Amino acid sequence: MKFPEDLFYTKDHEWVKIEGDTATIGITDFAQSELGDIVYIEVDTVGESLDKEEAFGTIEAVKTVSDLFMPISGEVLEFNEEIESTPDIVNKDPYGKGWIVKVKISNPAEKDELLPADKYKELVG
């Protein structure tokens, strides 16, 4: 299981890559392995400003449907349209081509509440 050091993580198993005032968000390798085969991802919040921990979409696997939660407050700028037609890309490349949304960060201080890779690795054991 991978835990890239350049990313931040949440207890809800989202990852965040921060570049300037933009955050790229996806689900972790652990999350995709727990969900199993991902068959559908819905994000209908593009253009909306959401608070940290608000749901920004849903992810559907063969066995279950789960909400996706904002790891950091901001405006949803973009949805990865490639995963609309090939949602299993999240299973194959969760930290690369399988990103889900990009967000313009509205509260940069919230970054300090995210988990570094070593703390997330401890969380999932």
C-alpha cells in the first residue's frame, strides 16, 4: 500500500495535494482497496464553495456507496471527467490519474489539521 510523502491525508481516507492556493483531492490507496471495484463517482458541486468535512460527492463500488468529504474548505473548481467514463482508474492509480476534484482553498490554516503520511499510515495500520 502506498502513502506518498508529498500528500496530506484525512481520517475519512481522502488525500490532498496542495499547490499554491489549489488542492487536488482524491481517495487513498487504502480507501480504494476497502471499497473494491469502483463503478461510479458523482460530483455535482463544481462551482460551489464548501466547508471542510462537507460532502462534495459520492463514490459507488460494487458493494457500497460512500460520501466524499472535503478535507479543506474551498470552491470546487474542477471534476476529473476522465473518471466519469472510467471510474476504475481510481482503483488503478488513486494518487495520479484517479484524482477526483480540484479546489481553490479558502482557509489555508486548515492544512495544519491534515495528517502527514506517517500519521495516516499509523491510522490505517
